Amino acid sequence: MRHKHSLTRRELLIAGSTALAVSSCARKKTLAPQAVSIVRQDGYDQNLYDSVRRLLIDHRVDVQGKRVVLKPNLVEFDSATTINTHPLLVHAALEAFRSLGAAEVRIAEGPGHRRITLDLAEAAGYFRTVPSFENVFTDLNLDELTRVRLQRPFSKLSSLYLPNTALRCDLLVSMAKLKTHHWVGATLSMKNLFGLVPGGVYGWPKNILHWAGINECIADLYAAFPKTFAIVDGIDGMEGNGPIQGTSKHAGVLVAGRNLAAVDATCCRIMGIDPSKIAYLRMSAGADGLAEQNIRQMAQHVNAVRTDFQLLPDFQAIRLGAA
């Protein structure tokens, strides 16, 4: 008969470490690729309506009988450059979601610079582009609020006061502009969530969030809104000293998907930026979530549409391929 062998403490530790490593490898291998669409769109014309509807169908976005909130990027207005999400794209999304059976589609924004939101929207062309705009728009700076406790926050905040229009919808659609950012490197669908936070509570321009950590608050907001979809306006973006004082940059694309981190990682690559060097993306998705092999690109490939955006001198290190 063989004697039973009692494992030593060292053998138990080795066995446990091996099992943990195998388990970790298994999790990495089973990471489901996140689908992200890159669609060529050269201008703001009637083709947008078909393009946006096809994006939603390709991603099987089911909004039948549901409430949808479109969150564009409305920050400032300057006729000499490109700052805001184009109103024609927002109207195309409004019509697309209605055609797919949404019970209600609203447009909502809480700008951090301008306190009279409707004046900003009018200057940006929303009133003349979206029929009955005022009837479908909610100023999130004036909306009723609910205090939401943050689960495992990255920032110094333990809770956020957030607008009920965004909290109670079935799908929040972040319609960001493809832009560089002078503090965090790039502002895309996740950074666009800053506009959900009311300036009346958090200051102008959302100063409390800045003090609590901009990157960290972006990650917290992303975690607070799990039911999201992104459509990024990359037809005409902004390079250099974004998000307001940069210069227009034509990229000729729309980028869309359910996973905002994967969408933003793809947008970064289109701009010639390494997504792993954007702090809020690393916090939210980790290295695996940002890896290109874990993002299933639909329609166009990044390399076919890459358009390097100019970066401020302090951000040259985030360039793809930089040491």
C-alpha cells in the first residue's frame, strides 16, 4: 500500500498560486470582444439618417417601448471652429430611435460653461435643425436630482447628485465630439458624461469634479450609468488645445458601440493616441479591455481611417508608438 502524502505548506501555496494563474488565464481567454463600428461619413448631410439607423440595427439596439436620452456635447459656441456635436447628427439619432419604436426620445445636456443652455443650443443650430427642439430638450442643470452613492469610487467623492432624466431612462446615448483635451488628453463618449452633472451643485465649470480628480470622476460616472450606447461625431473633430480652443480637424467618421470604453479606445487609435495612456480609460477598462484584439471592429478598420490629431506639447507622450 502507498502511504498518503500530506502536502506541506509550501506545496499548498504553490498549488494555490498555480490554480489562481490558470483561473486568471481562463478569464483572459474568455473575455468577450466588444463590438465597435467605424463608419465613413464625409459630411453633415442627409446620408446621416441612414447611417445612424444602420448603426443601431447592426448593434441590435432594442428600444421598443423604451425611454431614450440623447446626450450631445454642448459646451461653447464659436463659429470659427468645431466644438459641439453637430445638430444634424443628433436629429438623425432622434429619428432613428423613434423609427425603432422608442416610446420617448429626449435630448438632454448640462453645459459647464454657459448657464443659459437654450441660448447655447440656439447658437449651435439646434433650434433650426431639430423640429420643436424645446419640447424634446431637458436642461440637466435644472433637472430634478437624486443622490446616488458610488460603489467603489475612484474619486474622492462618495456620492453624486444626478439628474432624474438620465437616471430613469432605459438607454443613455452619449453623442460626443471627437476632440483632444488639454487636461486628460482626449474627450470622447465617457468624458461627455460630465455634462450629466448639474453645475448648480458642482460649480462652473463643474469645479468640484475637477478637485476630486477629473479622470477619477469620469470613471465614476461611467460606472454609475451601465445602460449606455455611444455615437461619436468624428466627421469634424477638434485637435490641439481642445475641448474649446483647438482647431477643426476632419476625420470623416462615426464611431459607435455599446461599450463606451471600447468606443473611446477605438476613437483614440483613429486620432493617433494610445488609449492605454489615457488614465480614465485604464481605470475603467484595464489593459485587457483596451487591447485592440479584444475590440471587434465593424465596417472600417482603424488603420483605414486613422487621422493623427495634433497634440499639445505636454501630451506628445500619449501618441501611438511614443516611447
